[in-house]
Amino acid sequence: MDDLFFSSVDKEDLIKIEQIATELLKENNFIINQYKTKYISRNKRQEVLGIVVNNNNAKIPYDVKREYRAIFYNYIKSVHLEEQCGISTLLLRKYNCHHINGYLAYIKCCDKEYYETIKEYIKKLLKRYKISDKNAEIKSLKKVINK
């Protein structure tokens, strides 16, 4: 990892930290890319490594939430088609239960409020499409969302 992030309520402290970090890095033959150095005030959207970290809260950005929601919908819809039509979409699916469970774990770690929301959304989809527990992937998913 080569990104450094510093946070302070005082911009002067951040300037001092940047000077110290720059000196230490230069002593060890590293350089700071000045074009990537940013100062973000608390009034602006503070995003670090794809997570919005304003107000001492970590949140997943809205556009990423929409993407996850679409992934979950398409996954459950493909399982529904398999059950209803007897067509195997397994090879056509972009995601499997391991991907879905991984996304859920990431969401749970980064944004607990959205995790609860997306769990309810998935439960509604499973109920709407009457997905049975016969499918091992769905059993695994239900186990995760019912914890």
C-alpha cells in the first residue's frame, strides 16, 4: 500500500505532518506525488479508499449501493429463472453465492445501516420470487441474512 491519510481538526497540524512525512520519505528514497496531495474540509465529502468517512461515520457511496442492489436483484432473478423455467443460468451468471456473501460481508463491515437495509431488500426479493430452500446457494444466502 502506498497511500497515506492524515486527519486533524486543525489544518496547521496537517501541514506540519505533511512536512514531517515528506522529510521521512525523502530520507528513505521515496517521493510524494504533489498532484495527489489533497486537503478536504469537514464540510466536503471525505472519501478514503472508496468509503465516505464524514462525521465519524463510514458509509458506502450511493452509486456503489445502487450497484450492489442491482447485483443482488440480478442474482436472485437468475435463481428464480432456473427454478421456474428449468433453465440453468449458472454459466450465464456473473456472480455466485460466494460473490454475494462476500459483498454482504464487505457492506456489513463498512456500513452497518445499509447492511440492515439490503438484508431486508434481499428477503423481500426471495419472498417475491418464492425462491425455495432446495438450492444450496440460497440456503447459504439465507443463513447469512438471517443472522
